[in-house]
Amino acid sequence: MATTFRSLSLQKKQPTHYLVKFTACGSFQVRSKGFFKCDGEIIDLGLYEVQYGSKKQVATAVVLASGTEMDMTAKKLDREISEDNRSPTPSPALSPTPSPRSPTPPPSPPTPPPRSSSNRQSDKMPTLRIPARRRKNTNKQQKKKSTPGNVILTGSPPSSDEEQPPPAPEILTPQPPAPAPTPAPAPGPTPAPAPAPAPGPRQATPGLLAVDSDNETDEENTVPADMIIPDDRLIILKDRAHSAGNFASILLKELMPHLFGQENLRNMYNWNGGGINAKKEVCPRAKLAVRQYVNHYYPECEKRRNIRNVVVHKVNEALRRPSVKACRRRILETPNANE
């Protein structure tokens, strides 16, 4: 009795795989029950929604047969061989996913446009072949031919007498127009070199800082007449400064004392002007005088970098910060609240 029940259970064993054919593209696949989007029993020749790729790629397919995976794979090969359609079967991933309610037929292939008579004539025309020329030097580079219109034809004909394939089409490379030759300067007498300045020590007095003259080059390197400081006063200011930056700030206070008064007009000025607070520029004549005096007593400040890092920095600091003496005086005059 137990043997009879076992044989019946083997006969009623459910199939594990199904051979399906997708209605949209006509391709065959072997799918297990997990790929069917249905909960009921799967029967042959039934239409079901079957997954052919990822979880979202689902299309309608008809079940052709059911059984084991090996049997369904063999039937799939037989079906593909027996198909009379020789055109390649498109993959279901490339075909549009049809909806289960309204299946749409696959789009018909586009018909090629009729060929015109001109195309037929061009097919019948014989292909012209350019005969190859011999070259004496085979190691020579491509020969260039200049044509009107500043165009160069470049090509490399075969160097042997054997049969060669037709040469590649020649490329037209535009050439820029040649520049006009510049006339050479007429020969003339060589100018004599300028005499070198006589070596000697720099004067310790501002005698080199002359007043304004009519020469433009002298005006750029001289101190204005109304801003000349006597020698004894310059020596006192230099001894008080002890550095080029302090000397420049003291000179600016000496030349423009009205900026350092009680109104504190100095807060409105800067060496070059501008900045975040849109300050005004210091008088260019005063800047020239300060630069000339500093260069005279401190020759290392003749470089622009030293002027920017030493002189300009100290002058802007003097214009921005309050006077040290005024701060000390205010501290002494302010009564102590604890007393």
C-alpha cells in the first residue's frame, strides 16, 4: 500500500521549469515558477506575466511546455532550430514592455528610401586611379605642392613599381599668408657708450636732493621745493627713528602735521588709498619726498619690495593707529575710579 502511494506521488510531481515564448519579441526562455507573476497553478498554453530580466522587466509570455530544467532546455533548442524566421530575434530587454491589458504588436521595420538615378549612375561609373610616380629618394618626406590660394596639397605616392592600393585622398591644409618682409635698418655709425659715473661715496647731506627743474627725469627724482627739510633737522629725525620704516612715518608727520592733529584726519588717508574703508591717497608730492629721503639715508630701500614691506607698512600703521604719547597722556589724566 505504501508503495502505491509513493508511485502516485512521483507521478503527480509538480514541474520545476517551464518553456515560455514571449509574445512581444517571439524569443524562447526557460523560466522557473519564481519568475511568474501569479499565485495560482501554471498550465500549458496559458498567458502569464513572466520576468525576463530584472524585477521590473516583465512581459506577457505563453507557456509551451513544463518539466525539468534539462528537458525544457532541450525543447528550447529544438524550437529555436525549427524556426523558419532567419532574422535575428531581438532580446526582450530591447523590445518595449507591453501592458497586460492592451498588448501592442512590434513595430514594423522602416522601409529604405528608393535610390535615385544619380546614385545608380555613380555606382556604374568606373573608379579613377591616379598613376604612381617614381621617386629617386625613398627616405625623403612628403612632397608639398603649392597652389594658388595659399593651399598645400600633401600626398605620398608609392616608391616601388609593384602594384599598390589606390592612394588615400589628399587633404587640403590651409596655409597662413606669409608675413611681409621687414626692411632691414640701414647701417649707420655705432653710438658711443654712455660714460660711466665716477665712483665715490654718497653725500651724507641732502645736497643731492635738488629743487624742481624743467627736466622731467629730474622731477621724478627730486624733492619738491616746499618740502625740503634742513640737514640738522634730518639728522635729528634719523637718530630718533632707528629704522627705515620709523624714519618714513616720522618724515610724513613732519611734512603733513595737519593730518595728526586733534581732528585725526590721518584716519581718512592711506599710502596708496582705497581699501575696505575707501581711504584717500597721501599727497603724491609728500610720498615722493619721503621716498627720496629714505633712499638717501637707507640705500637698501631703493628696491620696490623693501619700500612696500618696510616703508608703506609703517606709514599705514602710523596713519591708522593712535599716537602713543596721546594714549599715555589720556591714561595719566583719567582719574582712577578705585581711589
